[in-house]
Amino acid sequence: MFATLTARLLDDKFRALFDRWSTWLVVGLAAVLRFYNLGYPHSLVFDETYYVKDAISLTSTGFEHSWPSNADSLFAAGNAPGFLADGSFVVHPPLGKWLIGLGIQIFGVNNSFGWRFTTAILGTLTVLLVVLIGKRLFRSSYWAAAAGFFMAIDGLAIVMSRTALLDGILAFFVALAAYFVIRDRDQLDASVWRRPWLIAAGVAFGAASATKWSGVYFLAFFGVYLVVSDALRQRSALRKIALALDSTDDGFSWVSQFKQAVAKFVLLVPAALITYIATWTGWLTTTGGYDRGWADDPANRWTGLLSWVPIPLQSLWHYHADAYAFHMGLRTPHAYASSPLIWLLQIRPVSFFYQGASLGQSGCAADGGCSSAITALSNVVIWWAAVAAILFLVFVYLKRRDRVAGLLLLGVAAGYLPWMLYLQRTVFQFYIVAFEPFVVLALAYALAVLWRQTDPDARPAAVRTYVLFAVAAVAFSAFFTTIWFGTWVPYWYWLAHMWLPSWI
């Protein structure tokens, strides 16, 4: 059977059919898993209590407002209250909330489907971007579709797409920026300055940073990558030419590389900065936002060399200083906080929502009671395999200087390693969704590398192994969808999903 399946996978007609339809099937699956019963629960879930309310006031007046203390219960009752007049101190940039607000503007403030509409759209598009990146990197629709499939059925990606939080939006912009970087890299004949994909990457990185500040790390890592990878690629090409001409002078110049690095900086960073500042337009052009009037007081205004900076931008800088101080000092104990050191192992997922019911309540027919839960838990079959794949790609990169492996490892490092600087902060495991596109791509690429190294006679056995892995991943997702969708189930059935005590 597996020999027949192997032959079918290598058949030209089947491959052409797969190339045509696989992307849309994967994206369609992702959409179904993200939009199914999206409006449940009709109450603010976890940090939706901040971002939904911020999105409503932001899209109404241009800045975030404070809300009545009983606002959450009124939202749950379908009677959203009005916001208060004073500005609220928020510690994340506004773009993600602007986008959440779009869905609310379309469907209304009392529609929980509308609260989550944007994140579901962007979560689905993130799966599409994973497939597109995979096609560019792997030159194979099979492995690109595999990466997209892993992203489509992963529980963390599903939950973050079904909840009006910022991290799923951040993941979209990071994946979009990475796609633009790869498109720029593939334009080998591009001039130093004529690089529209690089400018587009700058805009996407700026949008990521305007969603959450951790987007800046991706900008920094990928910016260095662009400089170093281009220099190494050009040096290798020039050395090959010199070797073919039997010359000792390869023509490589560090001065030329410095000029190219400056050009990349000019094309990338200002685009990101302008995009970032543009997302603050509502705050800048109104007067009621928190800290908006700080520099209106002559005693607070900058003097000397910085006195030329417009007063609203001086206030904006002060606001950022306050927000930065908040982030650095965040040490509030939280039951679901976890150390970044254990994030990749899925040790402490965050419970976004839990509601219990006794027999006879809310339609519960189980003697032991019922539960409705939403837990930001990944598909551990995929994630634990991906951790092994990442370690394998480290070996592949060190041994061969494999550029694809290096790029994927860079994406993981940009999203993960900076958190090692904040081991004492209150942080959560679901932050890893920001770099999950690179994790699933790394898993697919590791499988592709192993496949290409497999002797043709042994490929049916490899297909069997891969099929069994896919079946296990699908089975896990099928079993765990109840705690990703919040489905009402008997309490014992919910408890059967808590494989580790730390998952409760």
C-alpha cells in the first residue's frame, strides 16, 4: 500500500493536481477551524477585556478610553456600556486594536463574532503565508502544504485566531514581513536601491512593532540577516568567479558592503518607523489620550538640540517611556504565567475561559457536571516533533551552512531568544504564536531533508512513518478541539484532556 502511495505522490499528474488545489484546501481547513462558532462565548475572554474595549473607543474617538468597572458583565449580557471620557493608560501600540475595531464596526459592539472577526481573518491568512513561504523556500508544494497544514490544525494558532488578542495579529505581520524578505532575497539582480520588496518588508515589520513592541526584535534580526547573508552570498559568488579565472583577486570589497548595508537600512528602517508612527495618528491628532498633553506644559518640553521636535511627538515619546517602565517592572503574580525556558515544551498553557455547570444546568446531562473551556494549548504531537526538528536543523546548518535552515532558525530565534532577557517578568506561553510560522516551517523542512536523504527503496517505509505522524497529529487535534472551541462536554471528558497537572 505504501509503495503504491509513494508512486502516486511522485506521479506527475497527481503532483500537478496537488499543486493546483493543495494551498486552497489547507487555507479552507484553516478558515473552518477559525470561524466555526466564533462568537462563543458571548463574553470577554482573558485579555479581550482590554483589547475589545480599547478597539471600540479607539475607532470611535482616535484614542483608548477608560470604562465602567462593571463593563465586562454588561458585555456578557449583550448590553455594552459606553466608555468614560478620560483617556486610558495602555501599554501596547494601537494597530492591533484598530484592526480588531474594524470587525466591531462591521458587526456591532454587542456582537462577539465581530470582536474576533479580524483575528480569525488574519489567522487564516497567516496559514496562507506559511504555505507561500514554504513554496519559496522548499521549491515543493508537498512540503509547503505540510507546513501550512500543521499551522492550520495547531491548537495554539486556532485559539489565538479565535480570540481578540494581539499576538495572532503580530504573527500575521511577522509572517508577511518574512515573505517580503524572501521575495527580496530571490531578486538576485536587483540594484542596491531598487528593492520594493525590502521597503514592503519594512512596512510589515513596522506594522508588527505597532501591534506589539516585540515586533522590533524581528526587524533587528532580519535586518542583520539581510546585511550578512547578502555579503556572504556575494563573497562566495565572487570567489567562484575568481577561481574559474584562476585569479587571486575576487574583487570583494568591505567598503562596497558597507554602502549596501547603509542602503538596506535606509530602505528598511525608515519605512518601519513611518508605519509605526502613522498608527498613532488618532492619538496625535486628538487631545484626550493618556499623556497626550504632557508636553503642552512648558515645564515638560524638551530644550536645546531637541527643542525642534513637535510637541505632540514629545508627548508621544513620554508616553512610550511610561509604557516601557510598566513593561520592565511587570512582576504581578499570575496563575498561568510561565518561564520562557519551558514554552517550547508546552508545559503551562493558559486557560482563556472556563465555565462549569451542574447536572441540569445549561443543558448539562452528566452526573459529574459539565465544562466549557478554552485553553491556549498547542498540538503537542506537532510541537514536540518541531522542537526535535529545530535541533536537527541546527545540526544541518552547522554542517552544511544550509541557507533555508538558517533562515528558519533565525525566525525562531528572533521570536524566542529575546524573552530570555525577561525571565523575571510576568509572561505567558501563548506569546510563542508570534514565531509559530517558523516552527511549523522548520518541522516541514526537517521532514523534507530526511526524505531527500532516504534511499529510493526505503521511501515506502518513510511514507508510512510520515502518514502515521500525520494521523497522530490529526487525531490529537480532533480530540482537543473541544478545549479550543469551548464546547460543552462532561467534566470527566474535559479532565481527560489534562494530560499534565500543569495543564489545569
